[in-house]
Amino acid sequence: MIRKKLIAGNWKMNKTSADAVSLAHGVVVAVGTQSNVEVVICPPFTALEGVAGAVDGSLVKLGAQNMHFEASGAFTGEVSAPMLRALFVTHVILGHSERRALFGESDELVNKKVLSALKNQLRPILCVGESLAEREAGSTLKLVQTQLERALEGVSKDLAAGIIIAYEPVWAIGTGKVATTEQAQEVHGFIRGLLAKLYGEPAAQRVRILYGGSMKPANAAELLAQKDIDGGLIGGASLEVRSFVDLIKAATEVP
């Protein structure tokens, strides 16, 4: 099955609202009318409304970097799925390694967020991945399996195919280290096999699995040519129009 490649930009805690709108405009112009690769940009919360206006009417989709699982309430500093939907957000990053490591997000919390996102017609970009210590201990696949199974608990087969998985080798994010193509494909293939056990082969073949470990224009073509790597969740390279568009271009050129 041919899955449409997806390049998603995670801007993290960067860009004022004005800077974000400028970057979004640049991406929209560069993407133009190409529809072979799906493009999602995820600015910080403060820039969502401005960027929503910048991408309106274009092929670029809007994502958020996180959300709370409740619809409303006394949760100071949090943002809910209905609030995101009101800004025409279509995607949301959940369980990012930084949320897990820096803010103590558990698999159970990520699961609540996944279920809430699906309930509110938001498409989760669910992140899983291991630290350097976990990789060196040989526990990568076991850890990824645990994260995935717990995060997807209660997700039906009908909804599972709409979830996007992002594999983040945490040790390769912002460190300049990159997993080899073989290492990346091994985990992506394992994830697809696990999805087949959970939901059946047809559903597993529809799920897109992104690589989230320092994908850059220099290594994108080789990574994206792997049979189970369907795109990238891009950090630093998404903060500048040229490098981000180069990654989109690399995805369009994969045979």
C-alpha cells in the first residue's frame, strides 16, 4: 500500500506570533500546490491563531504541540482539544520525548490524551522512543512496545489507522547523532509489525510512521526511501523555510 509521505514541523518553544506567521507564510508559498506530500506545521500555542490565518486556504495543515485530555476546567496553563479545534487545528503531537523527560508525562497520561484527541477529531502524532541508556541496554524494542501498547489502550481498529506514530530515538535529538538508516528502519518495521498484531495487517499498512531523530536535508532521502519510514517529525530544520522545504522536496522525490 502506498502511504502519502508526511513532513511535520515541530517548532517547540520558538518564534513569537509575528515570527511564526512569517515562517508559515514562507512555507505556504514554497509548498504551493504540490499535494504528493502532506505538510503539517506545529507552532507554539501563542502563535496558533496567527498561523491558522497564514495557512488558511493552503495545503499546509496546522498542528499543536500538546493538549490536556479534559475539555475544560481548573487546569491552569493547559489547553484543551475543543480549544484547538476552534482554531482549525487538525493534528496534535502527543507523548513527545521532551514532555515525557522534562514534565514527567507517563504512558497512562499520553493514553488519555490520545483518546481525547480522537474523540475531538484531532489526529494524534504519537511519539515513542528510547534514551541512549535504554538503547545501550538493548531494551529499545521492548520499551517502544510498552509505550505504544499503553498509549493505544482503548483505541479501536477503526480509529487506529488515523493515528500517526513518530519514532524518536531520544539520543539522536539535538545531539547531532543520527540513528543509522538500518537502526531507524528496524524500529519502524517493528512498530508496523506490532500494529498488525494489535489491529490487523490492513490497518497497520495504513498507519504512517515518522522518523523523529534529527532528519536533515543531507540524510532525508536515504531515510525516506526505507519501506516503513513514511516521513519525518522535524525539529530544528523546520525553523527555517529553506531547510524545511528541502525536506519536503526530498519526500516528493522518493520513488
